[in-house]
Amino acid sequence: EVQVVESGGGSVQPGGSLRLSCEVSGFTFSGFWMHWVRQAPGKGLEWVSRLNTDGSDTSYADSVKGRFTISRDNAKNTLYLQMNSLRAEDTATYYCARDPGIYYSDFFYMDVWGKGTTVTVSS
Amino acid sequence: QSALTQPRSVSGSLGQSVTISCTGTNSDVGGYNYVSWYQHHPGKAPKVMIYAVSKRPSGVPDRFSGSKSGNTASLTISGLQTEDEADYYCCSYAGSYTLLFGGGTNLTVL
């Protein structure tokens, strides 16, 4: 079964750091681009970041650029999101999602999603 | 990177049709044929319903269809069923390997 499972969420004070993980199974992780998407309480989905297959190329939403870093360990089938200088507005459920293109994105969308992990930034 | 514009809510009767619009700019919706639509039931994982403007993934009922004209994309759901009640989000490629979501539309099936 194709699956992605996020972990690492929790409560942190403003200015703090947190690292999210996304462990995948059921498919060849190294062959797919991956994304992080978040949803703040009562708000809509917001795309956060994307990473190519070997981790050499990244892109970020302006709202997190310079503070968040996406990475992957293909040997561990795991995607990461290092979040630094956290702000109250980063409070959200963070989803990990797969782009179904093989080694490259054909249509720039996400076909496999996890159930999310929740991050709360508050003093 | 302003969110794409969607109506906050739409409603339709059981068996009827509804259309959800998604308006962007020449830099996103109008510039690429890479609009996708996601169904999201609270507490669950989002599910892709349409990709590349009008393509349906396997397993998605053909009651769901997508289209685009200029800077506006649309999702049409025909033959509304109770399980269609959910939040729907459009998403567009916005260049430089970035994506942009709409604000979301809550669909109520009457």
C-alpha cells in the first residue's frame, strides 16, 4: 500500500525550531518529487515547499523562504522539513505529499497525501 | 504569491450540478495548463480529483470534470451525492517549480 506518514509536530515557542519527518512506503521514494503543504486552523491549504528526487533542487513559498529547509534521505525513505525562526502564523497541520511524475513532474500536482502532523507556535 | 480566488461556499441539491470557479492571473492559472483540484474532508488527507485542468485520476467518478478559460479554472460536479460534501481547493503551477492554492470552497449538498 502506498503510504506517507508525517511526524514531528508539537508545540514550540516563537523563534524556536522543529523538524518534521515524512516516512513513505509502498513506492520507490527516490523516484518522486515531494512536497510539504500546510493548513492553518480555519484556513485553506498553502503550498510550502518542493524537493526533486535527489535533493539537489528546492523551491519554497515566500512565506517560509529563508526559514524552512526541505531535504530527504532516500536510503531511509524519509522527507524532512526543518523549520527555524518559527512564528505564530506557522501554526498549522503540515502535510507531506507526492508528485506522481517519475523523476520529474509531468503535471505539477500531488497524488498521495498523508494525514498531517500539527505544529503549534505559541508562547 | 496571493492565493487563487475561489468562492467561499457553494451549495447544490442532491442529484444536481455545481461549478466551483478558481481565478488567478497570467502568471499561474492563465499561464499553464497545470491546474489541479483537491477534495478535503476535515481530518483526512486531501484527495486529488482533477489534474492538468481536466484529467481525472483513476478511481475518481466521471461526475467530476474540470475546465479552464483564460485566468479562470472551473470544477464541475454533476449528480451531486452526499459524500461530495467537503472542501475543494484548486491549485496551479506558478512558475519556478512553485504551486499556488486557492482559498478553498465549502460545498454543501442540500
